[in-house]
Amino acid sequence: MTVEIYSDVEDDFRGRYNNYLRSMKQRIYDTYLGYNELEDERKMVNQQAMRTPGRRGEIIKSEEIDKEFSRRYSEHKKVMTYSG
């Protein structure tokens, strides 16, 4: 029963954090123009994880940030493949 509650809470947290990450702006390639909100969030999460290692929240955040970068990279790759 407790495992299910934690699982539901974790799934809810992942969903809300994923929506939050999708709203952030990030430049895709090596241009120095644009926003770096997603990269800044990654740095902040990594710094917090160094201060308090082993916290599940930071681990989940780090995983979700990696997924969001992968999603954006693959979307950008598809656009470049179809347009080029």
C-alpha cells in the first residue's frame, strides 16, 4: 500500500515537473543567442544534489531534465532531416 502511494506521488511529481520543463526556453545548438533556462535549471539541480546527496527529488529532476533535452534534440533532428 505504501509503495503504491509513493509511486503515485512520484508519478504526479514527474508529470508536473515535466510540464514545467517544457515551458522553459533553451537554445538547441552552438548559437550564443537565445535562452538557457533549461541549462540553468540543470545546473541548479546538480548544485542542490551536491549539497544534499541521495535526495529522491533531485534524482527525479535530473532524470526529467535529461529526458527533456533528449526530446528536444530528437525533435530538432527530425525537423532538420525533413527540411534539409
